[in-house]
Amino acid sequence: MTELSLVAALAKRLPRIGDDCAIVRHGDEDLLFTTDLLVEDVHFRRTERTAADVGYRALARSLSDIAAMGGDPRWATVALALPPWATERWVAGFYRGLLSLAARHKTEIVGGDFSRAPVLIADVMVCGTVPTGQALRRDRARPGDLIYVSGPLGRGKWRFVPRLALGRQLRALGATSCMDLSDGLSLDLHRLTLASRVSAELNTLPLARGASLEEGFHRGEDYELLFTLPASVKPPRGAHAVGKVTRGKVGRVTYNGVLVTPDGHDHFRSQPQPDPRTA
Amino acid sequence: MTELSLVAALAKRLPRIGDDCAIVRHGDEDLLFTTDLLVEDVHFRRTERTAADVGYRALARSLSDIAAMGGDPRWATVALALPPWATERWVAGFYRGLLSLAARHKTEIVGGDFSRAPVLIADVMVCGTVPTGQALRRDRARPGDLIYVSGPLGRGKWRFVPRLALGRQLRALGATSCMDLSDGLSLDLHRLTLASRVSAELNTLPLARGASLEEGFHRGEDYELLFTLPASVKPPRGAHAVGKVTRGKVGRVTYNGVLVTPDGHDHFRSQPQPDPRTA
């Protein structure tokens, strides 16, 4: 069972799964909910990461989802399942990394839970807010829109910076769609075009130093934003135009005329990272 | 490291950990946040529980926290780490159990995440609402209040019914404190008296059929509500008066004059349940 098929099966009953965050109305704002698991030997190896690095990234991934919706992160809960090797000192380091990032983005840690487990597992839920009806989504890209990414791809940093300021800026600019690149451009853009019921024609790709085109397309965890803007809108500084939204077969992505297959990083299916990010 | 010491250490920086839920103001209501881990071989053995039973309980524990605050559960996220034995059929069963309970309590599942792991781990976050400033807390019990539990103790059912209706009723009655009995009366009442800076004198305990006094005091996971009311307030139907709040050494609990030690169920420290609930 792949993550895609599992999510597709669940999406039938859980209509809000499928975007980066769920959007719900509450009072005079919308609330955004997202949750992300970080699992030892799936997402990291303990010998290769400091406790603070693990804590930082556990929160950063959920913040990136909030960024992709143009929201402000507000509150987070942290559930931590601890294996025998995780000392009190390790847990303190984990929170140090997590809290430093939380403070930078004004996110308050409001609760948590602990348990034992054979491997370390962190689940971080973030609840954010966004003005009513203004959350960025992945299902509103329109033919004629231009497609952008927020930075070079293929060499995601472990301690990446969630693009929260950019997300807010894109909301103000009226971006027609947005998501974060967690699973690789090929898979994530496929999802965006499926949700928006459009095709995408790419003609260039900004690559991180040392990254191959293959890595730029298929390697996950860049955590840059992928977004679309009407052709008339001037993009934010630093955005890279990579192609355009077209009519045509729903979900189809091409690169200079060649079909791009959605071979991105599926966390459910994938093995422990063979090539951990050291940047 | 025990859960108590870990939470105590974290509570220094995370002021809102320590109640059943975190309370935050948003718009014209307060939001309640709680998250609970359910871990294979810590909280259940897969040979002894159906998938639907595991899904039911994963949500029920978080709903019980919302009940203890007098709130209404509204939205939930479900993070699921799946070991190789967990088939698509198992996951469907898990969601069937979880969604049946969610529907009964009008809780919308708004998001989730999946990963692989060596054992099954579910983390369920529930966000609820409560009228501003009216959440029940554990730190407001006053000397002279009477102490109640909502049902007989010592034989918690696996598929317990979260006491949401009672929680709302207690809020309307002006209960001075409330929490859910997840870790055993001895430990939970110790926490309540610590938070409220009072003592407690118990003189009776309603025991479930077949439960010993020892189990009534120390066995966790009854998920009844423990609460205090001013002596002038008529308790809700079905409540059992068990004693009274007194001045005296903070955190001290006695039963007919004998000191009760806080030896409840600590999920972090404890071994897999030697005596799983079959009720």
C-alpha cells in the first residue's frame, strides 16, 4: 500500500485530507490543521542527527504545510515516543531545537504526550490561522497561470527554513495555488495538477549546486514552495518561473515536451534515506 | 525518567502542559488542544485487540481530555505509523472504529499523516471549543469542596464512553475542578491537589464489580471524571461522593486517615499491560 493509495482511499470519507492542511472556519478566521510524523530509521538515523536537529525538523515540516496555505502558525502539540536510547539529555536537546524554531515563528507549544516505543517517533501537530476564505490551496491553478518554485531543488537542507513569509506574501498577491515541495517536484506537481484538473508544461528547473536534473525532479524534502500566479502578476523576489499551467490531460506534467512521471519520495513506501542531507 | 519528571521538567518552559488540555483564546471561544499516543506493546497487543477497537480507543482517550475540560470536541488529526503486519484491511478497520466514535461526538477528522514504523503507533490530536474562560481545570479546587467520581473504579472498559455530556454539565454547574481518571485515582487526585494547592480526605470509593481497593486506587484507564463541587451544589445523577477537599499539606491524599501514595499508572515507565481490559 502506498501513501498515495492510502490517502486516496481515506479521502473518500475524509474530504479535507489531500491539501497540505485542513481548513475549518472558526469565528472570524479560518483555522488550519496539519500533523507530521518523524520516525527514526524512516526519516532519520540517530547516529547522523543531533537531538536538536531532529526537534527542529519535526516542527519545520508542519510549519512548511502552514506556509503552503499562506497561514500563520499559532499553536502546536508534540507527541514523542521514546526508545531506551533516548536519554533525558536527548529529549532536552530535541526540545531545544524545536523551541528555537517555534520562537522564531511565534508558535506556542501548548501540549504533548510521551510514551515508550522501540524507535523514536515524533508527531507534531500545528494549528495556524488565516483570514477567512483566503487560505492558499492546490486546487485553483488555471490554464495560463505561470508556475514557480521558491528556490533551487534537489539538495534539501535538513534544517530548512519554512517559507512562512513567502506564503503570506503569495496570499496577498492572489496566488492561484500553492503547496510545499515535500515529496519531490514530479509527485507534488502531479498532485497539484490533479487537484486543479489541469496539465503543466515545464521548460526549466533551478537546480541546487551539485544536484542532477533527476534529483531536482524526484528527490523529496526540498520544502520550497511550488505555486502558480496569473501571468499578469509580478512574482515575489527570488521566485523561479519553471513553466505554465495548460488545459489538457488532468495530472499530466511535461518537461520540454517529455512526460514527467510522478516518481517522488513516498514516505510510506520508501526505505530509510540512503543519502541523508548533510547541508 | 518518569512521565511525571519529564512533564515537570518541560512544564517549566511550556506553561500550558499539565492540564488535560491546553486552553487558548481565539475569537469568541476558547480552543482546547490535546494529543494522545497509543503504542503497540505499551498500550495494547495486536493479538488481543481488533483494528476497530484500537481506532476507537485512540480517539476516545483524547475525547476524554476534552470532556475533563467541559468542552466540545470539534476537529481531530490522526497520525498513524504502520508496521509491516498492518494491512490495508487493518487500517480500514482502525478508521471504522475511530470514525464511529467521531460521528457520535460530532468530531471531524480533518487531517492525518502516515509513516512506517516497527510497531503500530497512533497519535490523535483533538481540538475542542469551550465558552471563553469557562474551561474546567484541575487547579481550582477549594477547601470545603466535595470530591466526586463519575463511576465505579478499578475495571476500566477498553471501549469506554468519553464523559463529554457530563463534562458539559459540570461546567454549567460550576464545578471547581475536573480531570479524567487516566492514570489511576491515587496519581490523578495527587495531581489535582498539587495543582490546586490543597489536600484531599477520602472516606469511600465506588469499586467496579470484581475490583480490589488497590485496583480502585492505583489502576489507570478508568476514564471516569474526577471533579469537585462546592458543598452547596447538588451533584449530577450517577456521581459518587468520595471525600472532601481540605487545607493541609499540598498534594496529600488520605483514605480514612491513611496516606495514599501516588502509585498510579505511568505510561512512560510502565510495562505492557499484564492484565489487559477485556470488558
